Amino acid sequence: MTLFGLFARQPPKTAEAARERLQILLAHERAGLAGADFLPQLQREIIEVIRKYVEVDDERVQVTLDREQNLSVLEVNIELPAPEGKRPTR
Amino acid sequence: MAKVIVVTSGKGGVGKTTTSAAVAAGLALRGFKTVVIDFDVGLRNVDLIMGCERRVVFDFINVINGDAKLHQALIKDKRIENLHILATSQTRDKDALTQEGVGRVIEELSADFDFIVCDSPAGIERGAFLAMYFADEAIVVTNPEVSSVRDSDRMIGLLTSKSRKAEQGQALSSHLLLTRYDVDRVEKGEMLRVEDVTEILAVPLIGIIPECPSVLQASNVGMPVVLDDKSVAGKAYMEAVGRILGEDIEITIPKPAKKGLFDRILRRTA
């Protein structure tokens, strides 16, 4: 710590943030997960399976992914239609 | 109908992605529904600069190929209302972009957005060509440095001949954005002056972004620099955004505040 540092507000440690972000990102990219080229296929197959049982609108499917240091969360959100007769008008 | 703006330069490393992120964020902050598209297939970086790299599921190429719907690939910015990001593929190459496919996506986005900002890759290959092809306006990012000015001149030539507007006999308006401008070095005679660059390139100037430590700070944390309200570069970008919106804002040559001893002790911002 320099003399000025004693008086200064703690400077924002953005370099630390940059290092952490890169570590997470590159770990996934090197593992070949970043492109996640299997996701479109995965989504199609999941929808096909669900379609065997209920009607699914392609527009009502949302897939989200959150990559963290030690785990990634893949979330597939499929909005199911309202029961017959009670379907909200839109 | 959206206005399509390409951010291009020819040369790499001059600040295209920083500019795309800042301009898109600035337009959204001004209340316009804006999307920024990364055209650098295989070397994507808009996601990283915008801080949404962990949330990319589907991308531009998936949408072009019909593997995902547009709404699934659009990433909504968590800080700025009205701002969306369309990342590109990190694993494919530029041949995945087709003129027909890009045109289709831009048309679909046009219905819903006010501005579409196309972040061009460096070079003059397919990605750069398609980023500019559908543009209504161009921002040519240039550093006050000989190779950058030369490459910008080449890009300006391509913009006036190879874009869809040019093919239709209409004028595509190009604007010059001078980045990494260092007033001190200009004063010492070590760097090209604004007038030198504008005289050589002969396109209207839309802004001057000074060399500013806040640009690196913002990129470190994945934030468009316009969100840093203390940043000289951020302010200069917001003024450029005002000019893009047709406002008459005088272009001043921004000078980063000189740091005296007192300043350094009291507010160490950079």
C-alpha cells in the first residue's frame, strides 16, 4: 500500500472481477461446453417427449443456462396450456 | 421499423465492441428498444463486454439455422430496460452466416425494436460484410493512428458500394467516431489531430472518445461504459448517442481531468 493509498478510498478491484469472469468462462469453453451445440437437439427431444402427453406451443418454451464456477444450471421452462374450456383469451 | 446501425472499422482493437456496447446501452438508456448483435462468429465478445457471458444459451447462428426461436436467443440486459443482446456462436465459423439468414433475423427484429446495432468483426470478410450489408447508418470507429485511418478509409469505400442501400442507389450515411484520443499527446504533436483525421476521411464526425481508464474498468466487470457516470468516455459516448438521435450537440474535444495531488488523495476514481 502506498502512502496515497492510506488516504484514498479503496479503489475498485475490477481486475479481480475480470480474472474471475475469465476463469469461469474459459473453464467452460475449454471443456467444450460453452458452445453447447447439443442444446437445440436437447430442446427438440425434450419437447418431443412432453408432446407425447400434452400439447406444447414452440413459442412457450424458454431455456436458460447459468454457468457458475463449480456448476451450471440448465433450466427448461415449458408453459403448458390451460385446461380445455378454461383457456384464457389472448 | 428499426434503424440498423453497423459499428465497423476494418482494423481490430480500435474499440468496435466497446462502442457497440456503449452505443446500444446509450440508446436504451434514452428509452429506445435496442438490440446489439455480435457478428464475430467464432470469436464472440459482445457477451463478455456486456457481462452476460454466463447466460448465453442459443445464439444468432441457432436462429439463422432454425434451431431456436429469436425470443429464446435474445438476452435481456439485467441493468438497462429496453436493452437486448444477441450473441453469436463461439464454435462455428463465419460461413455459418448467410445473407438470406441475416436478412431474415434483422427483418424479424425490425418489427419489435427501435435500433439494431451490428457489431462487426475486424477485417473485410463475410462477417464484416454481412454486418454492414443491411445497415441504414454506419459508425466507423477510428483511432488517431495511421493504420486505423487507412483501414477506415477502405471501410468507408466498401460501405458506399457494397451495402444494400448502396445497391438500391440510396446513400448509407457513415459517421466517424474517433476513439482513444489522447489530448496530451496531440498537444505534444505525437498524435494525429481530430482535424487531420476528419480532413483525410471526409465523413462527418459523430464523436470523440478520449483515452480513458474507465473503459478497461468497465470491460473488466462486463458493463457498458455509459453506465459509469463518472467516466469521461461514458459521457462522450452519451453525447455521440444524442447526435445519432439527431440532436445538435456541439463536439468538444474532451480532456480527462488533470490529477493534482489533492485530487489523487481525495478521489481515486481510476
